[in-house]
Amino acid sequence: MKSRLLATITTFIIISAAFVSCNDDTLTELFNFSNDDQYAQLYEVKVTLEYPIGIETDKSGIEITATASQGGTFTATTNSNGVATFNLEIGIYSFSASTEDSSFAYNALLESQQVTDIMSFNMPLNAAALSGGLVFKEIYFTGSSTYEGGTYFADQFHEIYNNSDDTIYLDGLCIGVMEQSATQENIWDDESVTDSYDRLPMNFYTWYIPGSGTDYPLAPRTSIVIAQDGINHQTDPSGNPNSPVNLGDADWETYCGDINNGKDADAAGVPNLSLLYTNTTTLYDFLHPVFGAGVIIFRLPEGTDYTTWATDDPKNLATKPESTYTKLYLQVPVEYVIDAVEIVRMDESKRNKRLPTELDAGKIWCTDSYIGKSVRRKVKQIINGKAVYQDTNNSTNDFVYNSEGNNSYNMQPTPFINPSEVDE
């Protein structure tokens, strides 16, 4: 027994020594298998993420996954140039990546790529704006002066932009201006007279885009212009040659003639918005006050009857707090609001907010009224030639501050035109 045990131990030591001392070729001969059976050949594969034109962001640390059609998944992380390096067997792979920064979500998928040797692939990323949706691109509210020294405000417009990557249907989109001058503290937000500020009081006319739900698509990164009067204000006999805008190609206009006995002109060729509610029959036009107003776009819940919504619920109409007047103001729930902009007067003592901070934490202004100037949102990035506008719910930061040194947001009106460069 002892001699057999000793022989077994000796044999084990000899074999172990052979494993330690021999190279791969010796092992192959000893155990009669080929290199192909022992180790599958691996090839270096580089995958480069391609960001959309205009995107400048940190490209490192992004995980890319390679999924083999024959089974198995592998991951690699990008370097500062957006390149991830794999070591893969021959086969067919699909590569995928997903990441985001403060503004965009990025996704990429590259399917059925055949690996046969040392190779490289480019993988385009698609960017989806995290702050996507409808935003006010530009608001021209100041009006213009005439050559004779008069005043003119029929050339006002609001431009609404699809800041997302998806088509948005505009059917049912509403627009209106808030009650309350910025020169006074907002009584609607006074806890002594109102329990909460969860509804916004609208003044004058509040409008909506008609349609059955899919009649008016707005393509990604395009806009519509809503004119007070859809005419060429520079050449029309009813216009103002000193006006800065031609709104003859506006997408919609706010025609009030059905309410004020035809005293508002109906522009030919420009469709009319539908009236959601009004508390005046004497105002001839949809007026955005020339010193600015809180202005919103919003939607009512799906399935709502827009023709009766204002009177369906007593909460939808209210008189002004502590007022003896019986005029009723439309009350729009805050949660219905899509975008809101707080426009006030330049004088710091007359910059009282009307919009809740969750809708707009800032405020903007022009130097005066009837100066032919507008306010325009900042272009944050240009992606594939299309503007992406900044939207942080703070108009002080989101709109272009005037560079002429007059402490305002005065801009030359540019309806229908989107910049091709990023704003500083």
C-alpha cells in the first residue's frame, strides 16, 4: 500500500511540474487538443458614438452594450473621444447605448453588425430634449408708433414653437393673458383673500385652436404665429407703415368681430381661433397689454367640451377678490399650463409677479410701449440645423437679454424666423 501511494504521489508531482514548466504548445501536444479548441480568437472592435451636429457634451464614461446573436452580452465604456473598445469573437452583434445630460436624453442602436476581424463602427445617437414640448418662442406685445406720432397695437403676435422631437397636435391648445397689472401687487395671490393660488385669472379674450384632435400637427422644431390681425401691417391700408412686421402669412388670428358686432376686421386667408371665454364685449381686439402681461398656453383635459367648460363648474369663473364688480374672470388650473411667460414693466417698482414661480421663476420686460420691439427665447443649441430653445421655467434666464446696454430684453421682431446660431 505504501509503495502504491508513493508511486501515485510521484506521478502527480511529475504531471504538475509539466503543467508549470511547459508552454501552450507543450500542453497542446500533451493533451492532444488544438489552439482553436483552447482559446477562441478575439478581435479588437472599436465603437464610436456620434452626437448630433451642434451637441457639445462629455463623451466619456458612457456604457455601450454588445449583444451577440449567438448568445452573450459584453460591455465597454467610452473614452473622452466617445470611443469604446471591445474584444469580441467572430459573430454578429447589436450595439446599444443610452445616456443623458442636463438637457437631452440620448439613445443609439446599431443592429446586425458582423465582426470578422479587427473592426470599427460608428453609432449615431439620437437626442430628445428633456424640456421638450410647446414653448413661447417670441412675443411681440409693445406695438408700434406711427409716422404721425400716433400709436398702433394691431400688429401684436405670439409665436409658439415645438421644442421637442415629436409631432404635437395643436387641436385644443389655448392661449390667454392674465388679469392684473404688474404695477400692483397681485391680489389673486393674497392669502388673506384667497385660500390658494392654484388657478390663474384670465382677462379679455381667451382662445383655443379648433379641431377634432389630429387636424393641426406641428412638426418637431417648427412654429406657428398667432396674429392679432393677420395682415401685412407695413403695406395694408388698415395697417401702419412704421410697423416692424408682416403678418399676412400668420397661421391664426384672433378675430373678435363675432363678439363686438364686427368692429374687428377679419383678415382674408388667415383662419380664426375659437373663443373659449371673454369677459368683455367692448374691446375690439385681443389685446396683450402693451406694457406686458402674464401670458400662458394651456390645454383642457381630454374629452372636455370647450364650448361649455367655462360654465360647467363654478370654480372656472370668479370675481376679483375684494371687488364689488360682478365681472367674472376665467380661472385656469395651474396644472393645465404648458408654458408661461411673465412680462412686466421696466421700472423695478412695477415688476410684481402674477405667475406662480413653478411656472416662471423670472420676469422680462421691454424699455417702453409702442417701440416695435419683442422678447425672444434664447437658442440653447442648434441640432441638425434646427433651433432648440432654452426652457428652464425662468424667463429672466431663458430669454435674450438686450445687448444695446439699455437694460431690457428689447429684440427686433422675427416672426417665422428661427436663428441659426446659439445665443450667448
